[in-house]
Amino acid sequence: MTTQDSGIKSEGFIYVFPDSALIFVESILGAYGVPTENAAVIAKCLIEADLRGVDTHGINRIPSYLARIREGVLDPKASPELFQITPVVAQIDGHNSFGFLSAYVGMARAIEMAREFGIGMVSVKNSNHFGMAASFVLQAIEADMMSLVFTNSSPALPVWGSAEKLMGVSPIACGAPAGKTKAFVLDMAPSVAARGKIYKALRRGEKIPVDWALDGEGRPTEDPESALKGVMLPIGGPKGSGLAIMMDVFSGVLSGSAFAGHVTSPHDASGSPAHVGHFIVAIKPDLFMGLEAFKERMDYLYQRVVGSAKREGVERVFYPGEIEDLCREERVRSGVPFVVEEVEGLNREAEKVGVEGLRVEVKTDR
């Protein structure tokens, strides 16, 4: 096993460790004028996504964000501004800053309100893509809070019965703390697969499952490039479509941000500011019983779920968020896997601003 400089080529995967990734992301964002404290929040969220196996929302997103900065459609120096509406409701104007910042500040304020009043709700407008929604659910869990995290996003999904891209593949996320077992963390898109998985397949030259998307002619496709020209398929037909519309209602309509197909894609550097909206709620779990009693009940729920009878061919029943937790444990030890092309793409971005590239490991024992 050898540690080498970035740009190295090897068969299989290259591995990047969290500390190296944090330094890389914070340095490259700083070179674009992102304030130090803001860069730290963004880097933590991106790397947490990679550690949890949500590679579609990790540091490979950096090139698309930087392209939007260079074209003047994302403001690297901006910070969100918070307005208190009622004792339990606040609004944030993201001022076209990174979405991670608005969601982080929003959840922090929601938690503060929930501690005092039992619940806190924050609506966010004029934001951008905020990465893995679970980042902010985990932020609430660390504070012993339940949470809901919604966002809307750029058109990728047709409403049921239509062939037109109108709704976003917008995640719905929620969570609750537990005691001795795993916390409940649900983070899911209303589509069969997140759109980022198609971009990941395109980067890696891989095919996609035929039930993920339709091409521009409305035909099922295994080709990620053709899929990006077409539409994503909703989970459960009209049910997934309904969830996507719900995300637009709570995140876009309510906040005063863009909605109904008018959010700009984070992959579009030639467009306008994204005007993404978010909706964030924190709930104090010991409103009706003691916190320890609540956690004991959550532990019991966990044990009932993972201990339920397995159907044929299933080795283990997992709780929502558990697979990601196990992935994180492994990747903290062994590093996050990237293909050569992904590392080289990130390092080309570093070269543009004179920042040191990613430190990587080639593991000959794999």
C-alpha cells in the first residue's frame, strides 16, 4: 500500500481519506473566495456524503459548483440571512449562496426554537443545491432532535401521465434519535434513482438499470447520456409524482422561491441563479414523555424491524440509514473509492487556482 500524489493511474479504485478531502475542498473553495467558516460547512457536508456512500452528492459535485461560480450564477462570498417571523418560525434568504449554508443555518435555528418551544420551522428561499439531505437530519440527531428536511430541485421528473420534465428529483428526509441502537435516518428521492446516480454512471462509463429513466423519445434506456436528455421515472407511479409535487409545495411555493419547473439545474453553468427552496423542521422528541423513554421506544422499534422474519434470499433486514452508517464505518478506515477519471477531474479544478491536488492511496492488497 503506497501513498502517492494526485494524478496517479491504477486499475480499479483510488482511495481518498476524509482529512485529505477536507483540506482539498476547503482550499479550493477558499481560492474562489468562499469564507473560511462557510467552506468548512460545505466541505463537511460533501465528505459526509462520500463517507456514507452517497457518492452522487460528495466531492465530485465540486466541478459543477465551481463552473457556476465562474459564470456568475452562484455567489461564493454570500452568506444566508435569517429573519425571525414568529417564536417558532423563521425564514432564510440564501442570497444565492451555497445551499449547504442555508440548510445548516436553518437547521441550527430550528433546533434552537425547538429546544425552547418544542418545534421550530424554517423556510428557505434563493438557495442552491444543498447536497445530501441527510446531512441536516444528522445535524438534528446530534442535538437529540427529530427532523424533517425538504427541498425542491430542477426539472427531471414528469408528473404522472405527462412526458414533460416538470418536477425535481427532490429528496424527502427525516430522522429521529435513538438510545443504544441506530438512529432513524430516511433520505430518499421520489424517483426510482437519484439523478446524481446517472451523472455518476456517465463519469464512470457505466450503464444504468433500464427502469431508472426514459430517453428523449420516451423509451427505456441503459445509456446515462440518453437518460439525461429524457426523464427520470417516479417510484410507485403516481405516488412518486405526488411526493415530488409535495416537495415543490413546501419548499418552493411556501418559501417564495422558484417552483413549477423554474429551478435551475446545479449542472447548468450557463443558466440563471437556481432559486432553490428548502423547508426544515426540528421537533423536540420529549414533548410527551421523557427523552430516555422516547429513545427506549426507538430502540425497541429498531430491534423489531431488524429482527423481523426475513423473506427467502434475504440475509439481513436493515433499518433506514443503517447501510449508510456501516458504509461510513468502513470508509473512515479504508478511504472513499474514486475512479482515476474522477480524481483527475477534481485535480484539474485545483490546478486552475493553484491549489494542491487530492492526496490518494493506491491499495495493492485489494
